[in-house]
Amino acid sequence: MTDAPLLKVEDLHVSYNTPTGVVEAVRGVSFELGREKLGIVGESGSGKSQTGRAILGLVAPGGQRRARRLEFDGTDLLSADERTMRRIRGDCISMIMQDPKYSLNPVMSIGAQIEEAFLVHRETIRQEARERTLEMLRAVKIREAERVYKAYPHEVSGGMGQRIMIAMMMIPEPDIIIADEPTSALDVTVQLQVLAVLDDMISERGMGLIFISHDLNLVASFCDRILVMYGGQVVEQCLAAELDQARHPYTRGLLNCLPSLDHGQDELPVLKRDPAWLSAVKVSS
Amino acid sequence: MGLTSASSGQTAGSGLAPPSVLVSIIGVMVSLTLTFIGLTAITFVISRVMPVDPVLAIVGDRASDEVYQQVYLQLGLDKPIYIQYLRYLGQLAEGDLGTSIMTAQPVIDDILRFFPATLELATVATLLGIFVGVPAGVFAAVHQGRWPDHIVRVVALLGYSAPIFWLGLVALLIFYANLGWVAGPGRLDVFYDGIVEPKSGILLLDAALADEWDIFHNALSHLILPASILGTFALAYIARMTRSFMLDQLSQEYILTARVKGIPERQVIWRHAFRNVLVQLITIIGLTYASLLEGSVLTETVFSWPGIGQYITHSLFNNDMNAVLGGTIVVGVCFVGINMLSDLLYRLVDPRVR
């Protein structure tokens, strides 16, 4: 941890009432985040996305959030009213969604959508917002920013859409960015470009990043610290550089499933799940 | 990575280029002409294959053979049907829809007299449907599953399923006969009749233009009840559709994006979700308006409203085929026109189809 934590999460629970009973999507997640890059890895359904949404207070309808503590920079997010939460969203904590095809409004021009993210938090004239938007588009390596400003989401490619998303979420200069599978909907070649842009902007501005992904290798190479989630719990917490020393059987199992170029393997092992993991104690290094 | 070329060619960059506008206008004109020819052909053939003798309808059954023959030739009934049709098209091009047997006047004059009444009624009803139905639908969707939603749903269901003539009679009984809040059937009180020169045929407009505010108020008082009854029907449909479109949009990912940006909920709903709802609503509103313009015979009958629906129905009962044909063509033109208009609006609202 580099300095005093910006975000403190303690014993976070998210549950949904369904006709068949209560489903616990997140079960007692705790972590702290400073101005660093934290990766949350887990398979689908492990509760990693729900954790991100719960921090912003945007749990889907029917869901409930509980926690012992949820604090951003001294503000208690659990007791914050809607007004305070709106001020925090975008301006302090923001989130990049998975697929720009669905996460951008199809009938609003790209410029208007980015500008709006800025205008809602700053009292400023439109002209300035427009200049900031163009600046931001250039910062995410978009050529012909003027043209893209006037274009609509269906007129741009996926990689470009995701860079637009990054520009939109970065424009109010938040302290924390939650990136929820930001590259999963993209081609492998485009993934790296988008990640490079994201990395540049995070480091330049000294933000905290929560990088949610199912891709263990990607997270290990991109982040400083890793949380491994399984069944709504954090099962392992370690530094990215020390991932190869992970001790939890789930993490070990995942690592073993990854093919390696150096050592030939005839058969990749299949992860065997142990029901005991669902109630297992956290391993931390 | 530039703009993708997949976006239908013309959309990239500088907006609509002039040649594509020209092409789309020509396309619209061609499809309009074809639709019109199809419409007239079908209605014409139907009017000719009906087991009604148009000559007999004119001369009556006591006319001599000589008179019968003369009229028969005059109408061109001895010619093959396609010649008759072409002749009819020729007359149509000159604005001649033939003469009505029932009113002994040119059909076009009748239509110019009756259609504005329906236009007035349908327009006010549709406006009511839009200005009440759309907010009600949005309100219900935003409060899904709670009491505002239940109220809107029940009211919409009642409005949609209650027989319109029954609603009309009950409304007349309560608001006209018992409470006396509004004027009764017809478009105007007798002593106001014929004072204002019918420039457009739309009484509210004519009275306002002539600065006759007494007449304006009287016309409005007559209009409000039938328009509300007809509007209830439009409202119920529009509210139901708005609600379901809105629910669909609110569950989309871009709504989450807007909330993440910290945008107030009211703006999330109206600026983000509603703009997408509007795209779908245009079609619904256009169709509703067109179907009301077709003339709502039941409402017009209950309220003695001299509209096109009543005119066509009466003509049909009196075997007045010229009038039926003329009325049908007017209604058809309305349908086509409104469809074209909603198509244009659609392009304006949705950048994806531009």
C-alpha cells in the first residue's frame, strides 16, 4: 500500500431475493484500496462485478447491500443519501463497463455523452466542456477527435468505443476507477491498445484502479495486487509478482490449468472443485 | 482504427450528403405512387364487383329502359373494367371523385365538409393520448410493481377494453345531462351554426381566426367529451406501450453508465431512456392517429359528430359507391401520409437509420 487507503471495504455482502430463496452473490468481502492497481479475479458468478456495483450503490433492483464498513476518503457510503452518492459517482468513483456496444447510449452523440459526464459535476460553460471533451478524446489516442465528437456509438469500432468509455469516465478526474472486464468484449490485439491507454491515464493521474477480470494472466501482468474471488468470497490476496507462490488450492488449480510455453504438457489438468472452498478461510500473503 | 465502414455507407462523417437525400426522396415518391395505385385499384375493383347496380342506384327502379341505357353508357359501364379504372384515375387526377347519390353533391365537396370534423376530433384525441399517456407510461415503468404502476395498468386496461359507445353514453349522461359541464352532441349549438366562414373546416381554427371566441368556446365545449372518450382509447394504448418500452430501456446497460456518471435520476429517465423510447413510440403514435382518422364510427354516432366515418358508413348503406370509394381513398391517403411522416421523424430521432 503506497499511502492512506482511499477506499475501505469491510465485510461486504450483496444478496438477492429470488422466488427460490435468497441468493448471496457477495459474502463478506473486505479490502482496502490506495492509489494503486488492484485486480479482482474470479470466474463468472464469483461476485466480482457485484462487488464493483455495490461500492457505487448501484446494486440491481431486488438486491440488498450490507457491510460492516464502506468508506471512501472519510465518507461513509453506507449511510450516504442519494444526493451524496450522485456527487461521488463519476466525480470520485467511476466505472468502465464491459461492452461499449451496450454501455453507450445509441441515440446520443459521443461528444454529448462525454460532455455530460463533465457538466454534471462542474459548473462550467458548454464551450469549456467541449474543449475538455476533445482534449480527453485525444488523450485516449483517438485521431480526428472532432469527427468522433459528432459521431454516434454505432459508427465506431469496439476498441474505439471502449476508449471513448474510458474518456467519459475519466473526464471528471475521479480518484478511483472500477474497470469491470473492460477488455473482455474486444479482440486480443485491440485489448492491449485499450489497456495501454487505461494504464497511461491511471498512472498519469495517480488514480486507484479496481480491475475486474476473469483473466488471471492479464490481471497478474497489469495490476499491483490481486484478490482471487470464489463463490462470493475472497479466497486469496497476494501481490501480483508473487502470484506463483499462491497457496489457496483454487488459485493453484487455476494456475496449473494455464498452458506454458516453457514446459511441454501432454494434458492440461482440469480444476477439481472442493465444496469446502465455499466456507474456506482466506489465505493471505 | 477509423470509423467503421459497416455503418451503411452514407452515415460516416459529414452527415447527409445531397445526392443521398435526392435518392431517398425519389425512393419515397416511387413507393408513394405504387402504394396509391394499389390502393385505388383495390378499392375500385371492390366497388365494381359488389352486387350493387350503380345505374339502378342513380336512376331508381322505376326508370324506363331508355333512361337506364343512357346512364349505363354515360358511366362507361360497357367498357372493360381496366378502361373504367383508367378513366377513374383520370378523373381523380383532376380532383373529381364523382357525384354522391345520397347528397347529390360532388364527393370531393362532401369530404371537404366531413373530413375536417374527424381531423379535429382525432387530432385532439391523439394529443390527449400523447400528453397523458406517455407520462403515465413512463411513471408506471419507473415505479414498476408499486401502486402508481398498478393504477396506470388498471386504468389502461379499462380504457382499452371498455366499449367506446358505452363510455360515450355514460359520459354524456353524467357530464352533459346531469352536471351540464359540457355541451351535448354535435359540433356547435344551433344558433352558432354557419356564422363563421369554414376556411379550414376545423371549427376551433376557423373561430380563432375569425376572432369569434364565443364560438371557439362553444366548439371546444362540444369537442371535449368525444375527444376525451376517443382519447381514452389512444391514451390506454400509448400508456401501455410506453410502459413496456420504458421498462425495456431502463434495463439496458447504458442506463447503468448514465447512473455511474452521477446523473440525476430524472435526467437518466428523460434524457437517456426516453430518447430511446421515443424511437419506438413514433410508430405507435402514428398508427394510433391514423386509425382514429379513419373515422371512429361509434364515437361519431353517439355524439352526432358529422365526420368521415359516419359519411362512409351512411354511403355504404345507401349503395353510394362513389362516396365510399372517395372516402376510402382519403383515408388511405391519410394512412400513407402519416406513415411517411413517422418514417421521417424516425430518421430524425434515431441516428442509426439516418
